[in-house]
Amino acid sequence: MLMYLLAMVVAVVGGTYAAVPLYRRFCQATGYGGTVQRRETVEEKVARHGTEAANRELVVTFNADVADSMPWKFTPCQHQVKVRPGQSTLVFYTAENTSKEAITGVSTYNVTPMQAGVYFNKIQCFCFEEQRLRAGEKIDMPVLFYIDPEFAEDPKMENISSLILSYTFFKVEEDEDEEENTASG
């Protein structure tokens, strides 16, 4: 009985010391409690996928639309680019407010074909952020992206050689009070 109790005490004390590092690993693996998960970097993925990702060339075509109620001119600065999985690429879109008043817009995006969308990673993008342009103002907006190197090894992506990144801008309806504050300030 004494040996059994002694073994229990050793197990509890040992478990206490092991709890902190085990809990830390659990949190890092699952992201529990807001802990940052350790993820494989793009460079590590490219190295792991080797030459298959480096040799696969894809064409990304850019599209830009505006909603009917939006008096903006919105265009991609380049029609298409050739990329390889894992390669970071910077492109620009231009938006111009053609009306005589300040307008706030917000854009959404999609990737076609849809099954390739999970591999399309935007590092920097103007999407889902309100963009306010004064009357006649014109701005260039960057999109920094890469195609995940795992794209090259997915059998469902084998016959896909081109993607389309499409943005649509919508007018944000503003409160009258907000418009008055903007006009007077």
C-alpha cells in the first residue's frame, strides 16, 4: 500500500512539472487561447515540394467591376501575369471617382475556378476595406499575393493552368450626419 501511495505522489508531482510544457505544446498545435500556431512558411513549402512547384507556371488574369450605383472607373493595371506556386507577386488596380462628390466604396473578390481559391493567398489587399475617394480622385491600390506551393501537388489542380482574380466595388451608403461632418470638416 505504501509503494502504491508513493507511486501516486511521484506521478502527481511529475505530472505537475510536465503540465506547463505539455499545455504550451497543446496550445501551439491547436491555437487554443489565442496562442500563435507554428505554421510552415512559404519558403519551407517550396523547399518541401521541390521542383514540381517551381516548374509549374500559372497565368493569373485580373478583372475589375463596379456595381451599377457606383460612379467609379475601376481597372487592373495589368491584364495578366505569369506566376509559379510560392512566388510572391505584386499587382495594382486603379480606382477613379468620376463623380462630383466624395464616395466611399468597398470591394469584394473571388477567384475562379472556385476549387483553386483555397490556394490563392493575399498578403496585402484593399478588399473589404472602405476606400474613400474625393471627387475626381484617382488612386492605385496594391495586391500582393502568392499561390500556395501545394497547388502543384493537388491532383484536382492538375489541369488548371489559369486563374482569374476578380474584384467588384460597391458604394457604401453613408449616414446623412456622417456626410454633413465630412462636408463641413
